[in-house]
Amino acid sequence: MPDDPIVAFARDFSGNDRAVVDRVRGLVAEPPADTPAIGFHGMGSAPARVRAFLASVVVLEGAGLIHAVEDKYVYEALWRWVETGAVNPARLPPTASAVFGPLLGPWDIEALDTPAYRERLWNDYGQATRELEDHIAANGRVLLSIDATQGDTQFFALVEPGIAERWRDKALCARDGYRSGVRAPMWDRFWDHLSYAGAEILVAHDREGYPPGTRIRSDAIPFAG
């Protein structure tokens, strides 16, 4: 009998770590109902599948198999990708280097808080995200978003190409029409959070919406399984 999709997700994203898989299987069998076990505030009354998936995300994150960044620190995801070797700053393609290079270390506020950088960030962000994904892929990994909730924390995973192909843009549960699961990197939400993290610095006051070419999250992803 095939695994429940949430269990299969945990198996692939943990590299078949038995302890993780067994823990997630237990969460699917008996979804937690209290906030500490679910790991997300306000989800105690969510459908059982949602509670099981969210708790599974917490298990994977706690084991270091996916990584989380809060909205006001979203740029630290870039640092994490450098630390893991997925991103090599010296080898970034030109546009990705111009856009993300200044964010890859401690911020030089004087360099970032300029009309020239704000214009570059807005005009080239979309292309830079595509180049960054291609750069990570050239290093043997694929960047994915784990879309848990619409809250202020983003989750990312760096996985093998086969796993990415199997899970990209697959839903694992739904609540009030919001489908949670695995997605291509959510650069629109990354922009929202980057704008918040760099308020008054990175985004000009007259800019609204998303930079040209930004991938926009789609609600209509199919369920896995």
C-alpha cells in the first residue's frame, strides 16, 4: 500500500530518515490539536490534514532538513544558501550578482540605501531570481518553497532534481481554499518580506506590486497522490 502523501513527502525530503518518517506517520495517524505540537499559532481548529502537514513541516525543520526564515530576516535565506554551498557568490551570473550580491553578507546600509540600487533591485529582481535558481541547479540542487501558511515565516528546501520533479507545485492539504504544499520558489512572497525587512531602504515609495518578471504564486496547484 503506498504511503500517505504527507508521509511520502517526509520520506523524500528527509532522505528516508527512519526517525523522521515514523514521527510523521504518527502525526498523520493522530494529528495534533495543541499549538505547541502543531507549531503554528491559531491552527488548533484547522482540518486534521492541515494540522498533520504543519506539524510535519516543523519536524523536518527541527531536523535541519528544511530551513525557515522570518519575514524581517528573509535575507538570511541567502546566507544559508551560501553556507551550504548551494550558492557561490564568486560564480553568480551577472544580474544575480548585481541584485543579490550586496545582500549576501552584513548589510552595507550606505551602499544599499541609494536610488541606483533600488532601481536595479526593482528592474532586475525577476531575472536575478531565475539566474539564482539556475545557479543553484548547476551546483546539483534544486531550490523549493515549502508553503505552509500565509504567515510571516517562509520555508525552503534544497533537494535533488528527482525529488524536485516529483514534488514541485503539489498540494498536501487545504484550509479555507488555501492549498499548502511544495512549490517552486515563492519569489513574490520573498519580495514582500524583503520589502518589509528593508523598509525605507530597498524599495522606492512609488513602487507597488511586484518587480517585472517576478514569479507569482498560483492557487491552482493539484494535490499530491
